Amino acid sequence: MTDLTRGLPQYLADKHQLADGESFTFTCHPGVPCFNNCCADVNIVLTPLDVLQLARHTGLHTQVFLDTYTSNPITKDLQLPMVMLKMLDDDKKRCPFVGEQGCTVYRNRPWACRMYPLGMALPPARAGVEPEPIFFVFEDDHCKGRHQDEAVDWTAAKWRADQHLVERDEIEIGFRDLVSHPWFIGGRQLDPKRMHMLYTACYNLDTFREFVFESTFLERFELDEDLIEDIKTNDIALLKFAFLWLRFALFKEPTVKVREGAAERSVQ
């Protein structure tokens, strides 16, 4: 294992790493023999934008969506809260959003589903170094998409653009800044209170909005009036603000301004 890949998730350890500009072959459509087979008994980690879009698709409050459709694995080594899509409790352990004709939430499908057959990881944080994504190809035996006559050659960049991952990543760049923050260098971990804070602000956006507008939050923090109006109704603006606020709350960065004379209250 090279220095570049040391410390990456174990599930990527034996996967083919793509060199810059290297291509892979793939297609997926109802005519492929394995269609829908990959939508069962699989671990799908959801990003904050995944949770938001799926909650809006289902018409559920984010708390209700999280309670209904997700689980939170806990391990002693977990540095950050993890949200996973909960498979159905049937013999195939199918995704709750897959039907005979394919994905029923296709326009709002999760990041991991858009990425497949690519995997992506960020090297461990290093002070003063902006981590660059590393891309891998899953060459699973059950997937026949690599062996179809009409399969297309893709680079990682071309595939990500085709799957609308670039614009999604632009929205979630603030989340990437959080999870790869230099504060975590050396294996530092958030305490339970900060873990809950990050989980709520990133994933339970409706509850975070209630916190902003129904608590003393706006009395303590000085926000631009236009921003206040925007985050009342604009989910993406609120999500981006949540990432920004967490840098203050978790790492004491001056990303939001405390009102002069406001009574000090612990938000860390």
C-alpha cells in the first residue's frame, strides 16, 4: 500500500485504483441481466444532501425520514456520525426505493448509487495539504455492466459529470471540509455532544432550522438579513450555512460572528 492510500477504508484496499485520466467500461439499463440486483443487501452511506433530497421526495420531516429509513452504526473507532440507508426486512434485503422498473427515486438517488461502479476516498488529513480524491473501480462479479456490447468508456471525471455529481459536490464541499478537517489529525474524536451537534445540523435539517429560528440562536449570532430570509425557506442555503456554523461550533473557527454583548452560552 502506498503512502497515498494508507489509512483508506478497508473495502477499497483491493480495488483497482484509477490513474489520472484512466478509463473504465460500464453501462447500466433494464436490459443488463443483473439490473436491480445491486439494489439489495448493500451498505449505502448517505450524505447530508442525500438525506435532504430523499426526505423532500418522500414528503417527510427529516427527523421522520431518518427514523424510518436510516440506521446509525456505532463503533469505537467512529470519528463522525454515519447515516446508512436501511434495507427492507425481507429475504433479499432490498432497498426500500427499488421497484421492478428500477429506482423509484432516481432523480434523487444517493451519491453512492450515482458513483457506482466508482469508489472515492480522501486521504487522511495532513496539516496544510488539501486532500485530493482518489478514485477506484469496483469490478464485482455480480455486475454485468462491464461486459455489455454497448458499454461505454468513462473516465472518473466524465462519469461524475454524467451522474451530476460535480454540482452535488459543489453543494457539499463544506461537508468535505468538515470531515477532512485538520482537527482530526492524530485520531482525535468528537465527544458525544459534538457528534450529536454535527449529526443534527448536517442530516436533520428541519430540526436544525427549528433550532435556528425557535431558539435564541439569532440573538447570539449576527447574520445578514438576506441570509436569514434565505435560510428560512431555501434548504440548500441552510445546509451550506450548517456546514459553516459547525466549523465555529466544533473547531472554534471565526466562520460566524457572535453578537456584541450577547450572553456567552456554550455552543461547543
